[in-house]
Amino acid sequence: MRGAPYSGFDDDELILRDKLAIERTLLANERTLLAYLRSAVALVIAGVSITHFSERSWFWVVGLLCIPIGVVAGVIGIARYRRVNGAILQVRRRSTKKAGESSGDAGS
């Protein structure tokens, strides 16, 4: 996992500040996904509207270009969300596993 954005958390136990930072990052990741999807839907709707109401051929071409660009924007947003969310969840799992091991050692 060398070079990953959260590789700095590999060896250390997370403190409360780090856990809260991960929660903020999760929320920011969801907001980014929603922004991508909002833009994708707007592009698709704009493309459909332009092609439906246009009388000139160059407007029709612009409308047809908006539709696949909107679909691509949505796919990119979903792919980005899944990649970042997976990295965040790996850090979270590692921190709970280490916390469980350290609390188990304290009782022995």
C-alpha cells in the first residue's frame, strides 16, 4: 500500500483527532460523489433538451455531445468514490483491529 493517501496511518494507532478526520473525509467523499452525479444529470438533461428543442444542426451536435459526456462524468464520479472509500475503510478496519488487540492485551 506504498504511496496510498492513507499509508501514514499504517503503523500507528489512531487517536480521536485522526478518527474524526477520517469521518470528515468520508463525508467530503460523499459530497464529491453527489457533485459528480449532479453535474452528470445536468449534462444529460441539457443534452436531451438541446436536441429536442434545437432547430439548427450545430445545436443538435452540441446536445448529442452533452449526453455521453454526462454519462462519463457519472461513471468517473462513482469510480472515484469507490476507490477513495475503499482506502478509507481499510484504514478504519486496521484501526479497529489494532484497538481490539491492544485492549485484549491489557486484560491479560
